Amino acid sequence: MSYILITANRNYSSWSLRPWLLMKGLGLAFEDRLEPFTKPSNYEEFRSFSPTGQVPVLLHQGRTIYDSMGITLYLADRHEGVWPTDSDARAWAQCAASEMHSGFSALRNDCTMNVGVRVKPKPMSDALKANVARIRELFEEGLARFGGPYLAGSAFSAVDAFFAPVAYRVRTYGLDVGKGQAWVDHILAHPAMQAWEAAALKEEWREVGHEEELRACGEVVADYRN
């Protein structure tokens, strides 16, 4: 049985992007199943395939693997390249990805992901400033320590997938990540990221709750979506 990856809207679903990009970046074949957000809470509908009522979900050999980190760990047990081979880079990448998975709540709330727009953000809270400063620190550290162009060295790995939604946020809100902008530009140019963005721009549906969250983050100054 091949992999089936269930994700949601390309414009909104930062959690979906992570395993999708990881699998695309590593060349892992999978059936791409889209279950769009249709209302502010899709819990009951998503419970039909996800024990948490959330995406992403990976189906494989009768197993339901949920949560972006859970999927990443599952894939790492079966495929090379999920984490860097160098021990120092691997340790750093695993810590950084875990930090992204569990933290940065101000960034998530105040700079919601929407691939197809550009936003003049509201004045940043102290919590958001701290989040952006830490993002900048991580990006610059990874590039300086491991030589780039990816965060943990010359090869794409899970840590790049975990921070990929941040790259869209950096662009959408014009966030300053210093020398880390080199990684942002590099990952945005990745063919899989280009494909994700193209799909996002073609999406015709809008979900009211996500659109309200976007307007709460600042003034939309450009909208490239259909």
C-alpha cells in the first residue's frame, strides 16, 4: 500500500505544508488527498479520517499517522534524508524543528499563513518581536554553522520543511530575518514550494474564519489569489 497524505487548503494550512513539502522534497511518492477547510471548525468532518480532527494525516499499511511531527518521525524510520547525516547538523535540525513545532505562538496568531496575499502588519507585540528575533537567530545560526543553502547544510531536510510556512509569513508580512532571508529566498524557489504556491493561487474557495484572522493581522495590500 502506498502513502496517502491528507492535507487542507494550500493558502491556509501551514501544518499540512510540512509533511507535503518533506515528501515532495525527498521524492517520496504519495497520493495527494485534499480535504479543504469549509468552516471555522471542521472537527467533526475531519474526525472521519483523523483521530484529532485535524490535518495533516498520513495513511500507510492500515496505519493512521497524525501530526506533522509524528509523520516526520514515521518517515524517518523508513527513508534516508529526513534528517541530516552529519551528527551536529542532525542534532541542531531536530532541536530547531521541535522548537518550531511546539513554539512561536505569537507568530502563528499574529501572522497567520495566507500564501496569496501581502499584508501591512499591525504594530508588533513584544511577544511577536521576540518570535521574529528568534527566527532570525535560528536561520542565521543554521546557515553560518552548516554552510547553507538549506538550514542544516547543503541538502534539504525536515528542518526546512518545518520552517517553510515561516518563509511564506516572512514574505506576506515583510518580516526582517536578517541574513536568514537568503534561506527564505532559497526555499521559496524550491520547485515543490512553487507548486504549492501555484495551487494556493488557483484555489477558488475562501473560509470566513481564516479570512477574518487575516484581516485581524493587518491591512491586506495585495491579493494574488483567483
